[in-house]
Amino acid sequence: MPAEWYPQSGVQLTWPHRQTDWAPCLDAITRTYVELAGIISRHEKVLIATPEPQAVDNLLRERLDAAQMERIVICQCRSNDTWARDHAAITLVGGDGPVLLDFRFNGWGEKFPSRLDNAITACLYGQGVFDARLKDAGDFVLEGGSIESDGKGTIFTTSQCLLAPHRNQPLCKDEIERRLKSELGAERVVWLDHGNLAGDDTDGHIDTIVRPAPADTLLYMACNDPADEQYEDFGLLKEQVQRLRTMEGRPYRLLELPMPAPIYNGEDRLPATYANFLVINGAVIVPTYGQPQTDELALSRVAQAFDGYEIYGVDARTIIRQHGSIHCITMQYPQGVIR
């Protein structure tokens, strides 16, 4: 499984519509999707899955230029929701060419409807948009947001997610680790045990707390406010990250990401995190939350990790209303995969 900064052919977006939970804020979230499609299409292709292809095409033609539209691929697929990170295929590279692993998505442990989302990869594949082999891995539940790869044989994940109920019971931790190594071509799995964001409903995806970057770098979320309910748990995460070593036995280069001030929807705290950025060809798209001090610090830390990359900040306050952020609604495909 390549690192996210491996050269890409494009990024998948599963477009919001009136039959999703986005209905109450559909105009706002659509503007965010259009902004993301505009940024990504300056660098690579955008593969859009939507039940309303003509409407999406018309909308984008109003907002994007001809060069950007040449990089937009729109396919008709029904969907329950829009979290492409978790229902899209996970791609392997090398060997006889790229392989799309179609794991089972079950709504983060059967919390939400997922039948249509679970069929999107097969739907796209059937429309001939992929130049890769499709492997059915539907006997194993695995969400893209629950794993991170450094591209050198290490997979990062969290025990709270992969061992959560209604995923892969009765498999134990060792059995799950063996399956990850086998399916993803990994030499080792690094399990993190802390850092579950308040308001998160994925059971603690790794892409909300710790992200690998080039040159053996790890960006991690930190909570330095003792009054914050997350303070103790994220303190334990920091200690665990500091103990990690590369496969060669060296300490990682660690870059700390700040914790945004709490954002609420009514009484519910939303899982705002700067770790949920997306790496594309030559650029990184970082979520921002209308908090200038922490937004700017997060952008600068990501720029440190991805030297020479263009850094975009995109307001993610609408996305987090449904308990995810930018990485959660996207899925990258390595070069040569999208036709």
C-alpha cells in the first residue's frame, strides 16, 4: 500500500445529495465540494460518484474552467452518504500492476445504512473508469480512514477502531494484524491506543489523530488545554507517539498539530482536527475551522512536513457537522489507476 504522497492519478468524491444526511445544509456542503473539486482538478483528475451526474456536471461547468473540466470524471452511482475514504477501494501498487481492494464497508460498525455505499466501487469498476484489477475483499470490514501507510511497509492503525464491536469479530487483534499484513503487503502494523476525538463516530480513525509524512515524519494531534475533556487521552497519545521507532530503529521526526477550540452543534461537540488533511500531487489540502491562530499554526506545521508542496486551507466547518473532515470525504488513487 503506497503512502498518500505517492504519485496519483486522481481523487474520488462521492457527491452529496438530498437523500443523504447533508439535506439540511446541502447548499453549504455542495459549495465545499465544488471548492475541493476545483483545487484537486488543478493537480490531477477528480472522479465523482453521484446519482445525479447531469446536475453535477452542469454545476461544475458553471464554476470551473475548461482545463479543470477535462480532469473531471463523473459516474452515476447510488449512495447512502458521501464518505469516500471509507467506502472507496484501497489501492496496492507494484507487481503486475495496481490492485483495487474492495473491502466491506458496514457503516462504521453497523451504525448507519451502508448497502449502497458498499456497492460504489463495483459500480465504478463496471463503468470502466479503472485501469486496475479489482479484488473482492468483502469478507473483511476495513475503512480507509482506519489505516495509514508510510509506503515502506508500516501500517498505522488504532486499537479502538479495528477492535470495536460489529467490525470483524470474532477475530482477535493478532488475527486482524495478520490479515492487514497479508492484504496490504505490510511488514508491520503499529497500533495506537489513545486519542479518540470527542464527537467522532468512527470509533477512532487513525486519520483524525496521526498521519505519516515523508522523511519518517509523523504529524500528530495534541491537546494542551488541561480544561479540555480530551487532555488526558491525547497526553497518552503523545507519549505513545514519542516512543515509536521506524523499522530501522530510529525515532520519528515528530510535528505537533494544535487542537482547535471546541466547536459545537447544539450540545454536541464536533470532531474538528487538523490531521484530516489530503495529500495530492504537489499539494496538501488542510482543513481550517475559522480559528486564525490554530489554523495558521496547523498550515505551517503541514508545510514543514511536506516541504515544497503547495498548501491550501479549506474551511471544513460544514463538513464536521456530519462528524468528518476533508480526508474523510476523499480517496486518492495512485498513478495509472483512473483511465
